[in-house]
Amino acid sequence: MSLKNVIVLGASPNNTRVSYRAVKRLYNYDYNVTAIGNKSGTIASVEIVKNKPLIHDVYAVVLYLKPERQKEYYQYIIDIKPEMVFFNPGTYNPELVKILRENNIKIVEDCALAALSMGSF
């Protein structure tokens, strides 16, 4: 079985941040994780990148960005065509939800860490 591609938007090298724990947990669950953030660093062998790499066959985008910081990623998310986008607490954005629905991308309003723990990710 090939690894599922997951992109974490808003990844932080700060180990007290939830996005840090999410990258680490996804990596430990054998997902192929791409961490995108605005600060360089490494989380569990995953290098945080500042660009928007074009990745194919994306299973999920996991958001750790406030709605006002998401706008620059709208087109990127549409271009990579993920199966779903996880809106973690504090990231829900009606404007992005509308765009995702128009592009037939599933919307999940849930904590990605909780979903992983429950086996529903």
C-alpha cells in the first residue's frame, strides 16, 4: 500500500504548537507528510517548507491557519485537488468552504489529532 499524502498548512517548528504535534503524529502513522509554514525547521524528519510544492494524489490538507491567513492558499488547495480539507478548531472559514464545495472537495470540521486517535482520519 502506498503512503497517503497529507499537507499540513501552518506547520510550526515550535514543539508546543498543535501543528507540530499533528505533523509528528501523521508521520508516526506513516502518512507522507508535507509541512508548510513560515518558519524553517524539522519535525520528525519532515522539513518545513515555505513554498507551495505541487503534490499529486493528496489525501488531505490539514489547516492550522486562521481564516485571514488562508487566502493566499486558496488557489494552491484547488490546484492540488485534495480529497478533503480538515478545518481544525479556530480555522473554519466560510469563504474557503464555499470554494471547496464548488470544487467538490470534502470539508471536515474536526480536530485532526482527535480524528487520528479515533481512527476516523
